[in-house]
Amino acid sequence: MKKIVLALFMALASLPLWAQSNATAGNADLDAEKRRLSAERETIEKRYVEERAACYKKFAVEDCLRESRTRRRAETDNIKRQETAINDIQRQRSGAAELRKLDEKAGTQRSVDTPEKQQQSIQNQKDREQRAADHAASRASTAAEAAERERQFQSKQQSHADEQAKAAQRRAEAPEAIRRFEEKQRRAAEHRADRERRNAQQRDKPRGAPLPPPPSEPEPAKP
């Protein structure tokens, strides 16, 4: 019985926290958990198909596809761990049920024990269950920390991929920017050359003939 209880609590470490408390109490709806995981798996696959289609519209196609595959694998592995834990709990429950039947049969034989022995046996069982629960809680905490580290890692990877995509976009746009700059420089040079040509034409234009002098007035007659 002790091994069954310990294995049950160890399996709980892979489940979400709300399911851990329910499963510890023995009332977790494991079939509902399986349906939830199946729905999550379908959502992951649908998003993966959409991400692949979006990747082919980007410049860095391979980097985008690699990031999408990595994210899908991490999420799918997490679902597999939860499914394995649920299957373990179901097996342990089945084994625990069989042990309870055997324990009930042997209960009539233990009824002859003194009340002190019965109380001590109950206390010992509680102590064993508490130690198993503490161990399971520690495992659950470790699993949660690992999941958080994985989330942070995926976030950093995504940020790095975004930066690479932006850099690739800038590199792709650089030739066009250079072309626009060169075209602007060419137009400016043509404008200067045209202005200088017009100025030169104005300087070389022949000047008109000088105006004739005004007629002189006749001298007055002498007396």
C-alpha cells in the first residue's frame, strides 16, 4: 500500500496544480483531463499549420519554421507528460482498490488488536501519507519551475528570432535604399549641370548695338 500511495503522488507532479489537489483527494475526473489534453493537442496542431503558412510569407523562412517546430515539440511533450501521469494515476487507483479489498478482508483479523495498537497504526498511516504528500508537492514545485524556465527560454528564442527577422528585412531593403539615394544624387547633379549650362548661355549671349547719341541743338545766330 505504501508503494502505491507514493507512486500515486509522484505521478501527480506532472499534472496541473488544480488537478493535483483533486487527484490527491481521489476525486479528479481523469477522463475529463484526457479530453482537455486531446483538445489542447488539436489546438497546437492547428496553430502549427497556421504558423507554417505564415512562415512562407516571411524573408527568413527556415528560422521561422524552426522556431515553430521547437514550440510545437515543447508543447506536445508537455501534453505527453500529463497523459502519462494520468495513466499512472488510473493504474494506481485500480491497484489501490484491489489492496483496499484485501485490507477489508484482513480487517476482521486486526479487530482483535488493542485500541492503542489500532490508534498507532492509524497514526503511522497518516505519517506515511503526509511524507508522500510532501514529496509530491516538492516534485510539483520542481516541475512548475522547470515549466517556467522553459517558457522564459522560448520567449528569449522568439525575441531572438524576431530580431533576426528584422535584421534580415533591413538587409533586404538596403539595396533599395542605396538605389534611391543614388537616384537622388543623380537628379541633383543633373539639376546643377542644367543650371550651370543656362548661366553659361546667358554669359555668351551677344550684346545689342549701342544707342545713337542725342541730336545737338543749333547755335544761336550772332547779331
